Amino acid sequence: MRIRGAWWVVAVGLTVAVATTGLLVMTRAGADTDRCTAFRAAARERAELATGTGDDVLVIGDSYSVGLGVRAAESWPTRLAGRVEVDGFSGSGFSRDASSCGDVSYGARAARGLANDGGLVVVEGGLNDVDQPRQAIREGFAALVSALRGRQVLVVGPAPAPDRAAAVPTVDRLLARLSEEHGVGYLSMLDTDLHYLPDGLHLTAAGHREFGDRVAGALSAGAARLTG
């Protein structure tokens, strides 16, 4: 009887453990779904806000471009000259798996959403690629440049956000090297003193102004290059 009782206890314990694990997986999956839904809604809302007048400028980026944590009208792309439109998606990056919301990588979005006419494109990001394999970043970068062929392009690297500061220099060096190899402009933000929200990752409204003004200055100085 003791043996049977022991096995019954073990069986019940295993059943509870499996059920608990399944519940946790379902809960996490639900949380990811809700998160991605919110990110998509924010991306659509930001895309509807075009600012400025003059030559067309497209910004492709992550939560910085969307303006996560501040009002969309305070996000850094509003500091750029021209008529600026934003294709931003929080959590995305150069590599396919930077986001858990499907393939919202920069290259994939550029291939799906760009018109055939030319124009300036500013690509901002890298913070969400810090834990991705270098080869994945290389492949994503190549896909991006292919989609942007014939356009003036400036790639803006990751800011030294305190939450990911230790990993940022590696991604910055890789993006700088890839930009040179593919013949596009590159702006490193490593030496930029920015203001961050309490999460140590996203920018305050003042941080967005500083970030945007730095990018605007680089564009004025001719940092963008025409892709072949």
C-alpha cells in the first residue's frame, strides 16, 4: 500500500507540475500576443503621423522611432528636416529574431513597405540586436540594403542606454563595418549624452530632442550615402 501510495503522490505531483508548466507557457504566450498587438497598434498610430514639409524622409526603426514612453509628437524623427514618415516597430531590429512578433526586421519591412521612387531613408536601431548572432545581423543588414537600393541612406546605431550599455559597443562596431562594406552612411551614437526614462532603456522627451538633433546635424553635414 505504501508503494502504491507513493506512486500516486508522484503521479499527482507530475500532473500538477505539467499543468503548471502548461499554464505558464500559455500565460507567457498570451502576454507575448498582447504585447505584439500593442506594438502593432503603436506602429500604425506612429505611421499616421507625418511631420514637417519639404523633401520626403522615411525613418525605419524600433521603439525609439515610435516614441515609446513619450508622446509620438515628441519622438526624435520630428526633429528632422523635410516631410518625415516613420515605419517603427518596438522591439525590432536588423536581425529577424530580434523581435518575437514575427518577421518585423528592418529589411523585411523595407521590402514590404517602400515605394519605388527614391528618397532619403534613416535606419535607426541595434539595441534589440545585442543578444542576436552576428550572422543574423549581417544577413538582416544585407536584406535591408538590397531593399533600399538607389536611395540615400543613413544608418544610426544604438544609443548607449544604461540597461544595455555593456553590449552596445559590439553591435555599434559591427553596424559601422557593415555600413562601410555596403556603402551606406553610418552615425554612431556611443558618445552621445542622452536622457533616459527610469527603465534605463528608453529616452525621455529631452533625450529624443538630443537624439533627433544629432541625427539632423549628421544629415545636414552629408552623412547619408546613395546605395548602388
